[in-house]
Amino acid sequence: MKPLSPSSEAELAELVSSTSEPLRVMGGGTRPIGVPVNAQPLTTQKISGIALYEPGALTLVAKAGTTVAEIEKALAKENQRLAFEPMDHRGLLGTKGEPTIGGVFAANVSGPRRIQCGAARDFLLGVRFVDGQGQITRNGGRVMKNVTGYDIVKLMAGSYGTLGVLTEVALKVLPRSNVTGTLKLAGLTDVQAISALSAALGSPYEVTGAAHLPKGNDSTPQTFIRIEGFENSVKYRSGELFKMLGHLGEVKFELDQQANATLWQNIRDVDAFHGRDGDVWRLSVKPSDAPDIVAQVGPEDVVYDWGGGLIWLLMPQDTGAEVIRSAVADKGGHATLIRGNRAAGAFQPLSAPVAALQNGLRARFDPKGVLNPGLMGQAA
């Protein structure tokens, strides 16, 4: 079915207000996460363009359909970046097209640097969106000190287009780092690796990436700790971390900038699972619980990020959700099925009070129930 593709916010508002049929809202269509929605596709791709960029104020305003690539290109010219390092899901999900900035915030997509600088939603200053009745709403501002309506801005991040269709976002950007260095530890068990990553993150050396691959490039365990900043500072902090962790075995230090960029992009995009069959689960847990959970579910492969707080699992196809959810149930974490049969639900089931709150919000923002209906539905 050919997607509806309004070219302006006003056209989008008219379209939504005049329909009572469900709409499958998307940006570039590269992140089909959640229960598949059987509805008329609607894309914001034509509502695009950078509306305002003030490098001195570290602020950028862009239409929702603006591609991430366009924004990153503009930021690079001013030696700035999206500090939350949004993941590109195309390799993992086998999708095509171009990720959009609206899609990034709709799914609250954050990468390895989240442990140091925060999630995508923490950089969102303001939004414009069209709600389920076709009303245009503006909320938030263009600077962090303007906190008017800030909660609604946060609410839109991670709502997957179920509360409104984003048309414009205002966000904070940050300067790029001069130098990136990575400590590489080889041969650690999962428990040893998570312990080492926790120690590094708890140190004063400002770690911006902490990941572990039980099956690295040569199928042996590899553990990575990233440090960014001025070159002398990076070398000093890496030296101190080496003193702290060197007793664990072989430690190497990677200072080649292209090698570092490739390494952390691969971790960000879960490159280890690309081109491989099986279900993919994303777990958010307490790092100290991570190795036990992984041992319990027995995945074909695993990637630990965020010091172990984020686990990517590659499971055999059609692994029952109860296998994964029962493993995290007593740990206080949550699990999302990113790839696989999501018909019965992809997101962590909510408690009754939280579900009631969520349903109330949807009834307020989308009383006709036309925006991505059922996408965030839960397993029975």
C-alpha cells in the first residue's frame, strides 16, 4: 500500500482530522518495532529540512522527516554531533530507506554514549506534533532553561507515534571530541567483564562507552572501554584505567580514529547479529544481573552495552517470550522483542496501574484511536 506523504504540517493535520481509519505512522520506515499495524501507512518524509541551527547556542530545530544523515552532515561542518549516538536499525532489521530525526525521537533511540550523556529524550528541548484529532500542538522551547510543558516533550520521546505525529523537533547538540581512545581487554568471562566495566564506569575517568562481546572478531571474548576528549587527557585517563584493570590480563589501547569510529558504530548497530537468522531481544537490566540472565536463557550470541545494563540477545527463531520475560521478571528489568514474531506483543507487559495511565493518555491524545493502534500492545 502506497504511504500517504503530506508535504506540510497543515496538510498532515487536515489528513488526520478527516480520517477515522487507522494510520501506520512512520518516518523513514527503518525501525518497524512493535506489533505490526495493519493500517494505511503515513510517512513524514516530505516534512523535512533544518529550520534553525545556532552552533553557538548548541541548538538545532529540524522538521521531523529530516534525515539523520543530513543533520549529522550539518553538525560535522561545525565540529558538533548528536551526543546520544542514535543507533541505525537497518542492518539488524534488514530495512532500507533513510532514518529520520523524528523517528529517532519517536523511538527514543540512544547508542553507547547514553551511559555518559543520557538518552535521546534528554536532548529534546521542544516538539511540534499533530495529535489524533488533527490538532497542531507546540510544546517546550529551544533552550534547556525553558521548561514550559517539559513533561509532554519527554512523553513524546519513546511513544512510537501513538500519541501524536511529530512534525518538528528542537534539540541540544554538543561539540565533537578531539580524540577517541579505546582500551581492549581480551579473554574475560562475562562476569569478569561486567565487573571490569562497572569499575571503569565508577572511576573518575569519564568513560563514554563500555561494552563486552563474548564472541569477538576471532570468536574470543573482547571487552571495550572508550575514553574521549583532548589527546593528552585521553592518554592519561587510559593509562590510569590500565593500572586499574591490567591485572585482568592482556590490555591493548586503540588510538586510531577510524578504527575507533568503526568499532563503536558496530557496537551501536549490533553488527555482530547482521545477516544472521533468529530472534533479537533487547533487555534493560541491572548490570550485575546481566551475566546470570544471559546464562539462564542461553542465547546463540549476545552483546553487552552500557556496562551490561543493555543486553542484545540473538535467540533461535520463535523462542517463546516467556523464556526471556521470566528471566528478567524477578530482576526488575524489561525486555523488548526487536526482531521475530511480534504478533503477540513486543514490549514488556505493564502493571495494571501503568497500563491504565497509558490508556488514559492515549484516550486524551488520540480519542479516535487512529495513530498506530495496537503497536505497543502487550502479550496476553
